[in-house]
Amino acid sequence: MIDSHVLPRPEARVNDFVARFANVNGTGSASANFLFAKAIFRMGIPVTPKNIFPSNIQGLPTWYEVRVSEKGYLGRREGIDLLVAVNAQSMKQDIASVREGGYLMYDSTKKLAPELIREGIHYLGVPMMELANEHFTNPRQRQLFKNIIYVGALSVLLQIDYAVLETLLQEQFAGKEKLIAPNLKALRLGMDHAREHFDYPLDFYLERRNLIGDKILVDGNSACGLGAVFGGATVMAWYPITPSTSVAEAFEKYASRYRVDPETGKNRFAVIQAEDELSAMGMVIGANWNGARALTATSGPGVSLMNEFIGLAYFAEVPAVLIDVQRAGPSTGMPTRTQQSDITLAAYASHGDSKHPLLFPATPKECFEMTAACFDLADRLQTPVILMTDLDLGMNDHLSEPFHWPEGQRYDRGKVLSQEELDAMGRYGRYLDVDGDGIPYRTYPGTHPTKGAFTTRGTSRDEYAVYTEDSAAYKRNMDRLLLKWETTKRLVPKPEFYQKHNQSDWGMVFFGTSTFSSEEARDLLAARGMNLDALRIKAFPFGTETEAFVREHPLIFVIEQNRDGQMRSLLIQEMQLSPRQLISVLNYDGMPITADQIALQIADYFKQTNTLSHDVSETSI
């Protein structure tokens, strides 16, 4: 077994490190930490911040992790190069997380206890509270400016451009100009202390680059909310749950800007907070049945409660869009930690035989695009479509390509009959398969005075929507739904290949937020002679491209963030594969998976099975 959790990397002094801030929830540290990350972004350097917070309101430890990577690696990696530790509760644990030779910045207002002194790391004492108390009188300001003081010290040690920090503070407090001066004062207090007491810069530091281009920093939930507006949604029904609540907030924010009648000033949208998740899904189904485009957003516990209505929409063939921002389960689990653990729940939601299209975005840009695409897909297929994001993507800021909406793009409302089309036909069959693709034609209520009206219910019916418990009619309907599933395979987003024709016997499959760490792990392994073809799944059901890739490789590593290998199970189930062909590479501790975890698990498999002709050891990785 490989004991190390951190892969050796070539020493890189410039724009390549991980910083972590260990704070107390509710102390105002979030804005200071984001100031640090955003300043690096403004210097043109790729950066990925992650907010790791508890599920209570305040008082417990919270962490903010920032990865800086000149090469543009955006996933997490193991090993903390610089830790800012200002939380006594987690201090011992935080100090242990610093890599050998790394740095610890702490509040030296009080002397560190002997048990907190560790050999092999560098200590940077900054009297944050003492400086704040000396220069500010307001108790709340003292607490807040303590955080700005450590950002000032870091700006010297890492060579963050002061002009960038100054501009960011001016932007942050536009309209509240009286707050700019004391923030700048706190910043300079930290800078002056660092210059007087430490050698600087550290042995890793920042240099301006132009590696960002027109990219933006944005969270996935905001992107989903905006994507829903651009996708034509006018109704959102939801019930609050972490980490999906900000999807509803974003939708309301953007709808209030873009869905207001310019002449009357009246809203042309509705946002309804339901009494629970089940009723929220019921409202979504009713709105879609009536011809609106409606959505809801939730997390795993909400999907569990929605199962009955998801099954109704599947069987009655009513469009619906659900955004599942996954978190750690089961039950309440860890509500503020991330996982990819709702895959099988969402794919087969409801009792009986049902399957639902799932889309797996990896970036905020894909959250925007895929959310909009969900509405076209749901209308085209007349079925629920579920966007599978997660807490990491949804609630953290990510470096993203800017969003783009094609000029003149039109919505695909699918097979909807007009009054004229109904007049031109004989008897209308709501559940008739006219085109051989499993998708029937539908109407909006009120389209025709006599034709097209029918009762939607979750019990068996014939092709003309007439209630029946005839076994043959039920089976014909279920077989048609299965044919529609085959049509779905041609309509969902195609997978992305990474050097598909590498002729390697080994392959990697990953999806969603496992993507960036998987890409980096693949590079780490390739540099040591282990070349793996790779495929990123973007949707379920799996199309012919995914099936061909899997069948071309005798050994496939499936990277995912859950305990039971749910995507692996889905691949085996849907493609009738041998379980021995697919090897799980897993992480389920609630933290985003790292490149180190992936590469070490794959290398460890090769070592244990003697798959490679040469030795795989910690140093060879």
C-alpha cells in the first residue's frame, strides 16, 4: 500500500500553492478570505476557492481553502502550504494539516501552547487582535478588521498587488465610502507588521499573469438560476434546504430583472415557497401541464420526498425540471458537505419501473447551459429532467468561461398540437406513438373546445387517455415509455473524450465536480508512464459513445464521490457489464475529491494486482 496522501510534485515557486484559512463561523472572515482569493484572480492567476462551513449559524470551525495553480488545475489537492489559523477549537488539527516545510500564520496576541509547536513547519506570528484593539474602538470592527489585518500580512509575504486590494475594497464598499478608509488602515497594519518582522516573499509567491482572459468567478447555483430564466422558466416552487436554497434566490433575483413587464411593471413570473418538497414538485407539475416552464431545486432529502410526484410526471408524461444540489447523506447526513450520492436515487426515482434523464454539469457555465437545456429536453420528452449538481459546484465560486446565449435561439416545446392541427385530425390519442420514437403528442389546456381535453392521472390508461386496467394496454404503454428512453439517448448531451484513440487498455470515467481532479490525476499518472484514456459523462442515459468507450477498454476506473460506487452500478446495470471490468475510485468524506486521492488509488490498484511491468511506489508516482 502507498502510505502517503500527497503525491510528490516538482518544486514550483511561483503561482502554485494551497492556502487555507481556519476561522470561527459567524466572525466575518468570509469577506476577508474572498478578498484574498479575488485579488489573486484580478492578478490574472487561476484560483479556486472553497468554503468549508458547519451547518450551525455560528460558533463552530469553518475553513476557506484557496488553490492557486499557474497550470490551471482547478480541483483540490492534498497538502496545505500556508495555513492562517485563528480558531483555537481546531488549532491542533489545523497545524497537523500543514505540509512539511509549510507555513502557519497565527494570532500571536497570546502565546501558543507548547503542544501546538510542531517541528518541520515555519511559524508566522501576527498580533492580529492586539493591533485591532490598539487602532479601533468599536468591538465589532475589531473582530472584523482582525481578518483584514491577516490579509494585509499575506499580501506582503505573497506579493499580492496592493492596488488590486485597494480597488476591490472600493468596489465592495461603493455607496458606503466611510468603511473604505478603516479597511485600508487594517490592511496596512498587517502589511507593516509583515515587512518589519518577516523575510519576504515566502519561498512560494505570486506574480502577475494574463492567464484568466475573460473568465469569471461565479458559483453554480447562481448560474442555474440565471440559466432557468434564459431557458424560459416563469414558475419556481421550492422548499428551503441546504445547499439548494440559493438557486431559488438567484432565480428570483434574475427574474425580477428580466421577467417584469416594461409597460405595467408587473412580474411575469411566480416564485412560491411551498409547505414541503412534495407539494413543491406538485406545483411544478401543475404549472408545466398548463403550458408554463416550471422548476424546483432541492437536495437529496427533498428528492426522497418528491419521489411520488416524480413518478406521476413520468407516467402521466408531464414535463418537469428539478435541480438536485447534492450533499452528504443519508438522512440529514452532513448538510454542508458535498457528495455525488443521489445518482441512483435520481435515476430511478419513484416506485415501479421508471428512469429519468440526468445531466451532470462540471462548471458554472455548464450549470447555466444545462439548466436552460433541461427545459427543452423536458418539453421534448414530456418527462422530468434532473440536473445533478452538488454543494461544491453550487455554493463555491469557480473559475468559469463567460456565459453566452445564442442570438435568436428558440425554445423547443416539443410535440404540442395547435387547434388547427387538432381540427385536421380524427380522434386525438394523447398516448399514441405516431412517429415511432415513443413520444406522443400533447396539447395545452384550453387549446381546443372539444378535442385534446383529458384527465391526467397516475393510473393506467389506453392510447386515448381512457382509464383501463387492461393488462395488454398497460404493457403497451410501458413498452412505449421504454422506446422513448431509447430516443432520450440521442437527445441528451454527448460525453467528452480525452485522447480517446490512445490505444490504452485502461480507461477513466468521471463526471461533474470530479472532473478537474480527475484531469490532474491523469496527468500525474501519465508523467510516470501510466497512460489512461478518459471519458467525462455528461448525461444519463448513456449513449452509444459511452458504451463504445467502455467496451473498448478491458479495465475502467470510475471516479466518483460516494461510498457505494453509484455511477459504476448504473453503468453495470444499464450496459450489462461485468463488475470486474469497472474499478471504483471513491471519496466520501464530504470534501471534494483530490487529484492525489485518485492517482494513488489507481496506482495502488496496479501495484496490488501486478498489472504494470515496472514497480509502482510512492516515489515513482
